[in-house]
Amino acid sequence: MLKTLLVDDEPLARDELRQLLAGHSDFDVVGECGNAIEAIAFIHRQQPNVAFLDIQMPRISGLEMLAMLDPDKMPRVVFVTAFDDFAIQAFEEHAFDYLLKPVDPQRLAKTLARLRRETAPQALDILRCLPPLEVVPCHGINRIMLLPLAEVEYVSSRVSGVFVQAGDGREHFTELTLRTFEERSALFRCHRQHLVNLRAIHEIRLGENGVADIVTHAGRSLPVSRRFLKPLKEALGIPG
């Protein structure tokens, strides 16, 4: 049984695909999401085997969403698109399957057969062609916001999740992982649990035995691990 997620901002498109999949008992639709932010949370928590992903969605597209996922939790992805030839060629080159809207049942059957027999991870080279992360989807009480990455001071991982510290003093929860930030943004790892915006650093306070702390322009501090102190100095152009 393959746990399957449908991601599309059009309810009718999800309904159509769900009805077509109902004829294939080994594909179990375990969730539907109407936008990329909901889908990121669902994938990281539920880890479906397959995701049918619409490309054209508001605010965060299917491709941008793909770049925000932790590679270790990436499902097999089937893009669903109304166009175009260029995009289709790109998906074929990088071994991603695709379906054209409206979805043809026979074409879907071929895609499902491919999903059943292929077990090797999909190549993620297509992510290298995408621009770096520019916004961070954050969750608050009864709201979701897209925080520009330039406004982020640092990102921290805790037992309760990953939190983004903004320059205005507010802290936000995000479903993105530290690995995503490290691979898809310019944030710099200074500690096993922290990544920092180099532009937000006011000073580095050096202690004994290689211990150090970063102080941001807003006056907040976070630790620097011994192993990351030298690379951090190099990144800031500090000698020694």
C-alpha cells in the first residue's frame, strides 16, 4: 500500500484525481492539501510515499515547495501541470514523472505502474536549478505568514520544533528543517542547533577553550561550537 498525498489549490482537480485513484486499491489517499505550506507540514509529519503535486499554486509554487522539503522525508513526486513543453522536458530529464491536466486515466495508469516498480530515490538535481530560499513559511495562532529570509536573524532547532528569530524581535515556528535552511539559503551553521544570518552579527565574543557567542544587532546571543568558529571567522573575513 502506497500512502498518497494530493496537493492542488483547486478542489475540483483534487476530486478528479482522487476519483481516478479510487480504482487502484494499492494507492491510499491519506491526505489532501490546498497549498504548499500545508503540504510541507503534512509531508514532514506523515511521510507519504507518493505526492501528486500541482505546479501552479499561489504564493509558493510546487517547485518552490519541493525545494523547502527535507530530502530525507521526500516522497516520490508526480508533477501535475496544465503546461508547458519546457517544464515537461525538465521533469523528464530529472526522472520526475508528470501528468497533464485534465488527467487522462490511461496516462495515470502508466504513472502508477512506474511508481509500483521503481524503488530508487528520485534524483534531486532539479533543485539545483531553483533559486535559493527567499521566504520562510511560518505558523502562528490562526495565521500563516511568509517571512522574507533577509529579515531572519537566526534559526534554532529545539525539542518542540524549528523556530525563526526575526530582526523585529518576534519568534516564529516553521515546518522547515535546519537541513533545508543550510542547503537552500545563505544562513550559516554556527552550532548543531543554530544557523545565523551573517548580516545580523554585531560581534563575536570569544571565551576560553574555543568557546564563543554571537551577539546580533538586536542584542540577542547564540552559541558558536568550536568546530564552526574557524569557518565562521573565515566567512566574516576575520583573520585567525
